[in-house]
Amino acid sequence: MKPDGKVVLLGDMNVGKTSLLHRYMERRFQDTISTVGGAFYLKQWGPYNISIWDTAGREQFHGLGSMYCRGAAAVILTYDVNNLQSLIELEDRFLALTDTASTDCIFAIVGNKVDLTNEYALLLETEEENRPEKPVTSCISTKVQKQVHLDDAVALYKKILKYKMLDEKDVPAAEKMCFETSAKTGYKVDYLFETIFDMVVPIILRQQAEGPLQTVDITNYKSAKRTKSGCCA
Ligand SMILES: Nc1nc2c(ncn2[C@@H]2O[C@H](COP(=O)(O)OP(=O)(O)OP(=O)(O)O)[C@@H](O)[C@H]2O)c(=O)[nH]1
Ligand SMILES: [Mg+2]
């Protein structure tokens, strides 16, 4: 069965891509091993089948990234809120891989592992409806100060729009597309994926109306080239 739309998780090794997908699809958190190549799950969303691709963050698999992104309707750029370098890598190493995604691809930026931060208890209090499955036994001494703040993710989102030459008014607001999650506790994991699936539906409809070749259409390729050289001129 051919999926109707594609969502791709990108980001540095160890940020928790596999754990997030596992949490959402299998409803649990378990030990992972670092991903080799890539793998996907199929999710039924209304009448549509959406493939969700988990990719390898390891440098040696980097070359595969743009292949996985081909025709993607959404890309989830994932970092670890306790590791600033993992956010920087999204811009330096992963953003360019999304050049092969659908022209109207949506971008989400996800800071994972919030359960490890000292802000987490506060987050839970203010987000009653998003309570994780199990109450968290908070042990303040093991919690750390968050290294990456939501504002940093919002700034990256705005850089992505610039890179893609998109106007802020034509795309979902940065605040809506920057998430903080915990694959370990489940915090905001359903919210993340389901927000994205809802946004992917109109893209699927557009892709279906225009035919599957739209993303590799030669006219798109040419215009992409033109805009790039225009950039450097
Ligand atoms: N505390 C905590 N640990 C997490 C969370 N998500 C993942 N981890 C742990 O972080 C490590 C890496 O998780 P993975 O899901 O394998 O990371 P990945 O991004 O898929 O890594 P690659 O496959 O190498 O690209 C594992 O030890 C996970 O148990 C989280 O939300 N909270
Ligand atoms: Mg993985």
C-alpha cells in the first residue's frame, strides 16, 4: 500500500527521534539503539495513510537524509533541550537536506527531553490537560537547567523561513510550530504528531490533485536553481 503523505524526523544522534516515534506509535518508552539508515511507521489518519520516517542522526548516514526527505509533506527537526549543539546542527547540517521536500512542506522544531530539566514540574502544572501517563517523581537535585529555550527554536524557525524564502504570513506561526516534548514521559508527544498530521492533510490533497510528480517537476527544479544563484548575486 502506497502512503498518501510523508513525515520525516531529522536531527542529531541521541536527541530522541526514535524514542518519540516509538512513544507515539507503541505508547511506551524503552531502550533504543542508535538508528542505522532509516525506518518508517505507517499511521492511519482519517482516510489517509501517512508514513513517518525515522532517520539516523549519525554523521556517517548523513547522505541518506535528503533521500528520505524527498516529497515530504512535513519535516520534524528535533533537538535535545539540554544540548545547544543539537539545535545548531539543525541549521548547519540538517536544513539543507530538506531541499528535496515538497514545495509546501511544513516544518516543526521539537526540543525533546524536557523531563530532565528543572522547569518540567512547572510545565506540568500549567499544562494540566497534557499530563503524562505516570506522575513524575520529581527529584530536583537530578534536574538540570535547560540549555535551549523555546525562543532559540523560534529564531531557528524564522531562519528556516528565510532560507526557504517563505513569508511569515503564508505559513503557520513560529510559536505554533515549536514544540517541547518528552518521549520518556509522553509529554506533548501526541499533541506534536497530531498537530502535524492535521496540517499535512491539505498538503496530501494538493499533492493528489497535482499528481505525484509535482515534487520532482523540472520547472520546480529550475526555479529552485534560479533562486539559489539569485541569493549569491
Ligand atoms: N530523559 C529522556 N531521555 C530520552 C528521551 N528521549 C530519548 N531519550 C534517551 O536518549 C537516548 C537516545 O534516544 P534515541 O531515540 O535513540 O535517539 P535518536 O535521535 O533516535 O538517535 P539516532 O538514532 O542515533 O539518530 C536514549 O538513551 C533514550 O532513552 C526523553 O524524552 N527523555
Ligand atoms: Mg534513532
